[in-house]
Amino acid sequence: MNFLSLFVLLPLLMILTLFMTSNRKQVLGTMVAGSTLLVILSAFLAYRYMAARSDGATDPMLFTASLSWFEPLHIRYAVGVDGVSVVMLCLTSLIVFTGTFVSWKMAPLTKEFFLWYCLLATGVFGFFISTDLFTLFLFYETALIPMYLLIGVWGTGRKEYAAMKLTLMLMGSSMILLVGILGIYFSSGATSMNITDLVHISIPLEQQYLFFTLTFFGFGVLGALFPFHTWSPDGHASAPTAVSMLHAGVLMKLGGYGSFRVAITLMPEAAEKLSPIFLVLTAIGVVYGALAAIRQTDLKYINAYSSVSHCNLVLFAILMLTQTALTGAVLQMLSHGLITALFFALIGMIYSRSHTRLITDMGGLMKIMPFLGVGFVVAGLSNIGVPGFSGFVAEMTIFVGAFENDDLFRRILTVAAVTSIVIGAVYILRTIGKFLYGPLQNPEHGKLDDARWYERLAVITLVAAIIYLGSFPTGISAMINDSFSSMLQVAR
């Protein structure tokens, strides 16, 4: 058995074990053991991958395996990874692990919550290892379905509305994506759905225009492409904490990952011609998301609109079609995944104590809960790109890569996108100043306690990853760079 399949089998085994558990202690034990094994497995994969490249392996995808599934349509369970896949698997396992500890006190229906949580993780892991278009789409849908119940049952606020809106918009974009995938298959000769085979088949340019639009739009909606982003803030605001972490930290990254893995890789000529149209939309989304965050007073909505801005920045970088910008896009997916997971974890911890997310109802919390306050400051500094944290490395790489295009149009859009850093500093520093510093707004908040051991473990893990990526990005950048070389040779 190919060991990549363990990323799917382990969450499925966790689901089976959870079915047999009879009490809360067993549920938590299962989740801790399973999520820890996933972290170890992802670290082992990263080591194996770097060792294989050091030994001279030059194949675009490593550790490949293929098993016939539905031969009439050449659908196969095909897996393989490159540097981008590896780092995204590491990110996913890390957020599943920390999300487990953030949900330590989840109630009611603890077992049922983690069952759906593991199914969501199964879809995400399967998506990142798939090289067959149909299998990739199947795991994509598997990741979307649990979101409805996780928000609708365990969420807060207008949870039914948010769950329904998210599901309808993402399922609608999935229909468009499926049409694009089937179009690619039949226009390429209907002999294979494997991306590694399709990349060598030239699709007529007129058909590329249509299929690029369908696939980039289909994936882009999940990546919060402006103006089809409205499902995201409502979904974030209503989702339980661990689901918000996985949703913003990983699930939205399926949009960016799918965009370059399918739309850019398989239809490079159309990407070159049509990218200006989508660049305008993504540039607007970058600035709009940051401006919208300034107007919010709910901590979750502030982070949600910040996520809209940063996810549009990922799509913006992908459309620049330079190796540096594409590397920056993946670094931004990693950085934003860690930062937004940390933000949502901290917001959930603060909300569980204060029972409010409105910054106007809070103040002086740094003196009451210094550990959580420092964690929030670290997340905020990384979010606005302070050197030494992951946000600086990711955003600097994107903007340098974008300026490698020498045409005035792309440079003007890049300058517009850069303004989001300044806007981001406004809403982050405003938020920190409002609820962490100053006098206590509510005397009852003086009785609140700081983070418990399981919460500290989650926060420290994410902070350590943010600082590591910001301080030692060279190895990760090298892994990512190798994955884009062959693709860009075709595109250019």
C-alpha cells in the first residue's frame, strides 16, 4: 500500500474508533492519538520528500500510485505529491492537531462533532494527495459536506442561515467546476483523468478559454474570490472554533491549490490571456476585505474579512504567473493558515470566558489573561507582515514576484494590493488597543481566568510554526520552487 493513503486511512480509522467509544475520555483519547499520528506522518513525508529530491529524484510527483476505480471513464485512485502538496499536508495535520485541543470542552454531542470533524479532515487530506481529477473532485466534495452540519448544529448566532448560504454557494461553484473537469477530460481525448498525463496534452486555445474560466471560478469561489466571497464571513462567524480554524486555515486553501494545480497547470495559454480579468477581481478583493475588516466590531468578523483579503492575495499571486509570485502564494497559504487558525483559536478561548466577541464590550484583558493576549499580539503582528513572522516572508515574496512582470497594468494592481498592508495595520492595531488595553469595560471580566494547559499547547504550537516559517523559510521555499519550474516552462 502506498503510504500516502495513510493520510486518508488514518482519519477514517479515527471515525471508526469514535463510533465504538462510549465516553468523553475515550473520544478525546482517540482524537489526540490520531491527530498526533497525522503530525508525525506529515513530518515523515516531508523528510522522505526532501531526501528523495536530494538523491536526484526529478519526477514532478513523487510517491505516486494508481488503482483503477471506474475504467470506462478512466477514473483511477491516483495519488502523488510535490513540494506544494507536502507543505499543505503538514499545515492540515497541524491544524487538525491544534483544533483537537481547542475543542477539548466541546459539548454537547462531543463524539458526533469529532466524527464530522474527521470526515472533513479526510476530504482535505485526500484532496492534497490526489492527482486524478475526478478523485480530487470527490475529496473536494467530501470536505464541503460536513461543513453544513458542523456549522448548523454546533455553530452560534445565525448558524442555520450561515450553513445554508455556505453550502448553496459552494455546491453551486462545484457544479461549474465539475463541468470544467469533464470538459478537460473529453477535449483532451478522453483517455486519462490524471493531471500528470493531461499536462502533456495540448488542449485547443478556444476550449482552454472556457475550461480555464470554469475551473478557476469553481475553485476561486472556495478561495473567497471577489465578489463571490460573501459566504465566508457568515460561515466563519457562526462556525465552532475548531471548524473556523480548519475552514479558514485549510479548507479555503483548496481554492488556491486547485486553481494552480488544475486551471493554471492544464490551461497555461488561457491563463496568460485571461489573467488580467481575474487579477482585477482579486486586487479589489484584497483591498475590499481589508477595508471591510476596519468597520467590524465582532472579533470573528474582523478575522473573517481579513481572511477574504489574504485569500484573494493568494489568487492574485497565482495569476501573476511568475515563479517568485507562485512561491509567495503557497507561502501565503501556509502563513495565513497558521495565523488565522491562531486568531480563531484565541477568539474562541476569549469568547468562552467573556461570552462576547464585540471589542466595544471588552477592554483591559491583557492584565486578566496575559497568555492569550500575547498570543493575539503575535498573530496580529504576523498578520500585518512584521519581519520575523510568517506574514512578512509570504507577502514580500508575493509583491517582489508580482513586480517581476514589467507591464504597467500588473504593477498598478500590485501597488493597490500593497495598500492592504497599511489598512491591515489599522484594523489589527485598533482591535488590539480596544479589547486588550485600557481600563476594564466590564467588572465581571476581572474574574476571568487565563489559558488552560490544553489551550496553551494549541497556542504555543501555532506560534512556534509562525515564527519558524518567518525566521527559517529557505527550506520550505526550495521545496515549493521545485514544483513550479516545469509548469512555468509550459505556461511561458
